[in-house]
Amino acid sequence: MRYRVTFVVGFATGYLLGARAGRERYEQVKKVSQRVAGHPAVQKAAGTVASKATDLGQTAKDKATEKMPGFAQAAMSKASTIPGLRGRVNGSSSYPDGTEVYNPPPTPGSTIYPDNP
């Protein structure tokens, strides 16, 4: 049933966009589509779909909120293994004990950037 409705909507859209019958035919198709959209069964189905989408969105939000602390903890543990980031608080440039950290950029010829690529 779902595929039939999708097909009919696609067919009607294609016909509307591809029709060369002029303004009169366009107005006729528009009037029929407005009548279909105003039908109680169509409005009931649209309401059902909207409420289901709202429910699914709320469920997804709840699950994401529930799993977020675990993701944050995993990210923090991974970040703590990166040299230069270990011990920093919220991305600041100082360690929790107040000492400043300065990591100058590598100089040419260092092991990170050899002279000959």
C-alpha cells in the first residue's frame, strides 16, 4: 500500500511538471490535489505520520542523551593519550596545577619535518 501511494504521488508530480496542456489543465490538477489533501482520510493519515515522526524523534533524542556521557568519557580518555593534551582541562593551554604549556612549532630539519621530503 505504501508503495502505491508513493507511486501515485510521484506520477502526479511528474505529470504536473511535465504537462504541456497549459494553464487550464494545471488549474484542474491543482483543484483535484487540493480536494484530495482536504479529504478526512488523507488528513488523518497525515496526522498519524506527524505524530509517529514526533515520537520517533523524541525516542532518538532520549537515546542520544542517554549515551552522551559514555561518548564524552571515551573521548576524554582518548584525548588523554595524545601528547601535549594530557592533563589539560577543557582544551585550555594550562595544566590543572596552573603551569603554562608552550609547544613551539617544529623547526625545519627536525624529526617531524626533515629537510629532504
